[in-house]
Amino acid sequence: MNILDIIKTRRNIKKFKKDPIDKSKVMEWLDAATWAPNHKMTEPWEILFLGPETREQINHKTNFGDAPVVFVVISKKGKTEVEREENIAATACFVQNYMLAAWAEGIGTFWSSVAISQRNRDILNISDEYDVIGVISSGFPEEIPEPKPRVAITEKVKELN
């Protein structure tokens, strides 16, 4: 699959097969994700893998679609508001890179904001020095949803003189 096909066919997967994923593959995709653009090479992302006990404590309504791999992505806040915004953007690029690398090998993902709540930040022991970017569930898709329509890019583009 070429990169345009990977981008256009990736979907949010809400239900996963129980089949395990080789942890070395997950680490390979995370390593590829580190090539995301990031201002001044801050590499602000950190990963927290969630085991069964932590997943149970968070009490996600669908148990993350029964995904075999679930992790939280956090981002260092930075010293200024501008640096914080740059770090959040860079970490979002990191997440997208991971999701595309996984999808290229048949692994679906779902990006959730469940860890943003103070209750879940406390369970995960995430200090105020970090922003929670999301929880990423990964696994072989139980089903792949149809694509949702997109607004034509021509309606989003403006040319300035």
C-alpha cells in the first residue's frame, strides 16, 4: 500500500480481535513515530503502557474495544505557552505517525481522550507538567467501518494576495 492509500483507508477501530500483537512491532511503529516534526527537537512525547489492572481502574465503558495493546501518550508542557502548543502539535503528529505505521501492517487503532479527566490522570500518576494527548488502543480490527464523507479541500483553501 502506498502512503496515500494508507492515509485514506485508516479508520478508527472500536472493536478489536483478541489476537496479540508482537510488542517488538509496536515498538517499531513507536520508533517510526519519533520522526514526527517537532520544534527544536524537543521530542516532548512519552508513552505509558496500560496493563490489565490499570485498564480496569480506568473503567473505560468498552474496555478499549478489547484491544490487546493500550497506551497513553503524554506531552511535556514546556516552559512557555508557545512551547506547550508546539509540543502538543508535535505529539499529535507522533500519534498520527504511529497510527499510520500500524495501519500499514493491518493493525487498527483508536484515539480516545478518556485519560484527560483528573480522576484518570491521578490513576495514571500523570503530573501537571504533562498534557494528556490521548489513549491509543491497537489491535487487529474486528470490523473496519466505512469511510465518513469529508468536506472537499477546495472549500477549505483560501489564497491570500
